[in-house]
Amino acid sequence: MRNMDNNADHTNWITCYVGLGSNLANELGSPTEHLEQALAMMRAHEQIREISVSSFYASAPMGPQDQPDFVNAVAGFETTLTPYELLAFCQQLESMAKRARLRYWGERSLDVDILLYGEAQMVEPQLTIPHAGLGERNFVLIPLRELAPSLAIAGKSIDDYSQSLDWTGLRLLSGD
């Protein structure tokens, strides 16, 4: 059962951002539905609060081009999960969407990547924070900028990153 009074505990809450993407429908839903289901699971988690979600965007795949376009979004939230606990939760969300790894950078029902975990910087075999490709992916930077326009990543603003990006090819699917 979810603790409705999260503000009453004195645990350190860390601000995090995760990227969500999907381009493969299955018996559990469409790409958009996969993202919505993952967000619902985040909202239900007792160690995650204050969730904000970007608009949904469509973009061409980064890898092989013979696959459907992706639906992408970024979610920002506070959590008491450690980086590795959050990674396990992200992988659980992917598993619940029946993600199958068919090929490298290939189609998938759900991909959930930790982009930022507070001010943490780490490079480990299982986890790199900030996410290694963060500064090169418009489908991550545009929704991240939507949520946190003044955010600095390793001392560099999102606008600094965006100046070298190709902003074409990203289409807004939903938003306020």
C-alpha cells in the first residue's frame, strides 16, 4: 500500500529524470500505452513522488532504420531509491512490458533509462550517470528541457547541448 504522507518522513529525496521510449506494440498495448503504463507504475511506487512528465514525442530510431518510429518522453521525480534500486525498477518496468532484446538499438516495447540522479556522476559497468548519450539525443534533451529548462548537466546547460543538435525529425504527439 502506498504511503500517502511521504512528506512526513525524513528520508533524503533525490531528484531524478528517466527517459522512456517505445516503438513496438504487443498484446499489452501500443507504444504510447507502454509509456502510460510505466508512468502509472511510477506513480504507484511508494519511494517515488512529485512526478512530472513531458509531452510525448515521435522520432526516427537511432539504430537500424527498418523499424517503426519511437514514442519518447521524460519523467522527473523525487525518489529515495538508490541508483541501483532505481535501475532495477526501470528494468522491472521493461520486463512487465514484455521487452525483448531482438537486436542492438532495435525495436522494443519499452526502454527506461536513468538520465540523471541528483548531482551523481558515476561510471560503472551496469550504470553510467549522467546517461552516456544524454547530450546527443534530441528525443531526450527536448522533453528534459520542457520539464527543467534551467537544468545544468555536469556544468553545462541544456541550451548549450542543444546548439549542436539537429532538432528536426522530432514530432510532438501530446502535451499541454
